[in-house]
Amino acid sequence: MKTKMYMTFPATLTNTPVTYELIKRFDLKLNILKANIDFNLMGSLLYDIEGPSKSISEAIEYLQNLGLNVDLIPSVITIDENRCTDCGLCTSVCGIKALTIAAPDWKLNFDPAKCVGCNHCIPVCPSRAISGLVPEPVL
Ligand code: SF4
Ligand code: SF4
């Protein structure tokens, strides 16, 4: 199973090495896409996570018992097809080509597995068709 995991945790847990624990205890493959750690306020992490469903479920239970809020999110953005006009503007800012548009139909195509949640596509959409599910870090 491969999906994305988003977690938030209080300041008291910002020193807990959760990434290390997920790899060591549950043998999961992790790729950190976004990290925001403020030692006085809170932290958040967005991962690509891969491993057996059972290991991922056990890891979520472990994190929740520690006091973290954990969500599995198959996609970091959503695109409202009723608003999208297939103008293609968003594809120009998506460097990893999670958003593409091509012949013959010139319809927008989104690959959630490639998306890293940078949110760069959101402000360029003239139709406001794109929504992000993970907030930008507050600096
Ligand atoms: S959030 Fe970033 S990676 Fe994902 S589709 Fe938008 S521009 Fe591409
Ligand atoms: S910029 Fe907005 S309207 Fe244009 S293709 Fe992307 S999602 Fe659709």
C-alpha cells in the first residue's frame, strides 16, 4: 500500500523522533514531503508512506496513542471538475508533472501519486478549482 500521511502534534511532542520510530518499529518506507516544526507551538509532517496495510494501521495506532493527530490522504489537492476549464495554467507551475494536459482531448490530468503538496498550482488557477488539504506552514 502506498499513500500519503499527514500528522500534527503539540509542542510537547516536537522532540519525539516519529520518522525514526516509523521506520524502525514498523519497517515503513517514508519520504517527507513537508515539515513544519515550531518547538513552542506545534509541528506537522506530510509523508509519502509505503508498506503493508497492517503495518500502516499499527503505525497509526502507535502515533495516536502518543497524542498525534494522523490522517491518511490519498491526494493532497482536490480539483473541482465543474469549475475547471482545462486552461492548462496549473500545469506550468507543476514541476514534477503531477498536472498535465495533452492531445488528443486537452483535458487536465492529475496524478495524485506524483503530487508533493507544494500548493503552487492553487493560486494560479483563474477558476479557483484547486483546493489544498494541507495548510502551508505558519512562519
Ligand atoms: S500541489 Fe504542487 S505537486 Fe501537487 S499538483 Fe499542485 S503544483 Fe503539482
Ligand atoms: S488552472 Fe484551474 S481551470 Fe486551468 S486547468 Fe488548472 S485546474 Fe483547470
